Amino acid sequence: MLLMYLKVFLVGGLICFLGQLLIIKTNLTSARILVLFVCIGAVVEAFGLYEPIVNFAGAGATVPITGFGRSLAKGAIEAVKEKGILGVLTGGITATSGGITAAVIFAYIFALIFSSKTKKY
């Protein structure tokens, strides 16, 4: 059990470390890094390399934003097998709809609870 926690922490931490490294060492905005990580997750899944990482690290590989990219790609791949080319457009959204819905609902709740303030430089 403890070994699994260590694997989750190390893999998830490595993904976050790489994102922080990109923030510090490059002029990429957070939004571009987010898109980059989603695309990396999708490409790695498309080549069939993400499943072994998930088997090794569990939530350490599925919770970070690369896991979202993996879910999009996996949904699209499965939908193409079932529905043909139309699955490219529908599969990713269908596979990730629960997470997207949860994010919107929680964002709305937190927007009601907290008030945003302009960042002072």
C-alpha cells in the first residue's frame, strides 16, 4: 500500500515538476502549458504508451492534466471503433463529460462563495 502511494506521488509529482520547470524556464503562458500537457497525454495514449504508466502509477498518471488528454484520446479511439469516423468528433467529449460537468459545477459554486479580486503588482 505504501509503495503504491509512493508511485502515485512520484509520477504525479514528476508531471507537476515538468510543468513548473516550463513555467520557470520558458516564456510559455500557463494556458499554453496546459494545452501542451493535454496534447502530450493524447499523443502518448494514441501510441498505446499511457496504459503502462497508469498501471504503474494509478492516480498519479490519471489525475494530472495529461490524464485528461489521455481520456479524450481513449474516448475518441473507442468511439471510432464503434461508430466510424464520426467517433473522432463525439468520443472524446462523451468520455470526459463527467469531469467537464463537475468542473463547471464546482467552478460555479466557488464563484458564488468567493469574490475575485484584481491582482496587484
